Amino acid sequence: MSKKSFFLACTLTVIIIMCMLVLGERVVVPAPSVAEQPFANSVEQRAQMISELRAIRQLLSDQNTLLREQNRLLSEQLNVLKKISSGESKRENHPGAQASR
């Protein structure tokens, strides 16, 4: 064998060994069973947004009901306090009422 053919055989052997090492080290990733869409599904997003908006509307309705109830109770308390304060002011204006006690 000549030097040129020996060098060619060694180079070819090294290239083959390198290719085998590179291909042997490569990890094969199994394909996903369910193909994922590259973008989000707009129909599903709209449906989810509508359900979330309905839930928010229901929560706001509940909150409004609670606020109305709270306002009613506060106005009743205010009316009671006004009656109490007007009753005390009448007693202060009539000194005879306090002496009869």
C-alpha cells in the first residue's frame, strides 16, 4: 500500500468513527401523542373568557346585593340615632321634664 492510500484509508476510518459517535450520542425524542397547536385556539379562549365574565357578573351582583343590604342597615341605624338625639334635645329644651323625674 502506498502512503497516499494508507492516509486515505485512515482518514475515511476516522470520519466513519466520528459519524458513528455523533449519531450514537443523539437522543431520540418520541413524538408527542397529541399534536400541540402552535397558537392558542381562539374559540376555546373566547369560551373561557365568556365563562369568566359570567362569573365576574355574578360576583358583582352578589356584591351589589350586599352593599344594598349594608346601606339599608346603616340608614336604619342613622334614623335610630336621629330619633335618640332629637329626644335628648327635647329633654334639654324642657327643664320641667327633668324636674318631674
